[in-house]
Amino acid sequence: MATIEKSVEILNDLIQINNDRIEGFERASKELSADDLDLRNLFTLFTKDSRTHVQELTAAVALLGDKPETGNTITGTLHRTWLDVKATFTGQNRKSILQECERGEDAIKKAYTEALAGNVLPADVSEILVQQQQKINEGHDKIKALRDSAV
């Protein structure tokens, strides 16, 4: 029973940080200049990915017989970084926005790494997380490359 409860807790944390990621990229998109259409499109893609992740995680929690989280309420330190990132965009340039997005991506990468490290999740759930983690890592690497090339 404790394993199911721990699995649900892990999945709900990931739901919340994905919701925070969605909100962070939406906020970042609003702060971009008209010249940053490439970033706006990228952030929209990452938002869509996180929405898909939330749907998959929600289904996994329901299959474990529990109630999934629906918001982005802070219940732990995992979510604070994206919330901090969301608060810092106003008046920032492209490089600054990318730096803050990378910080948020570092937080979600860490959350997935920790979620998978415990070996408490059922195999089918771990497989979902590994696939999501791969997309998140790709997103992080793209943000980092853009940040490195920004002036």
C-alpha cells in the first residue's frame, strides 16, 4: 500500500510541475518581442507537450485508484523554481528569458530524475516517465542551445 501512495505522490508532484511549466512558458511567450516568433512557437510546443504529460500522468494516478492533482499549488520545493521563473520575465530580453526558462527546465529535469530514481513506480508508469523525460531533456537542450547563441 505504501508503494501505491508513494507512486501517487510522485505522479501528482510531476502533474503540478508540468502545470507550472505550462504557466511559465505561457508567461514567457507574453514577454517576448514581435521578433521572437521562433521562441513563441517553441514555447507553444513545450506547453503542448506538458499538457500531454499531465493527461498521461492523470490517467496513471487514476489507474492507481487515487485522485490526480489538477492545479499548480505549491506542495513542495519541486515547483518553486518554475514559479520563481514566472515572476522574473517582465522587461527581460531574449537571452534573459531563455536563461530563466533554462532554470525552470533544470527543475523539471531534476523532478523526473528523482521520480525515476526511487524504483517505487510500477514498470508501465516508469516507462511513461522515461518517455516524458526524454522530451523534457530535448526541450532543455534546445533552450540551452538558444540561450548560448543569444546575444
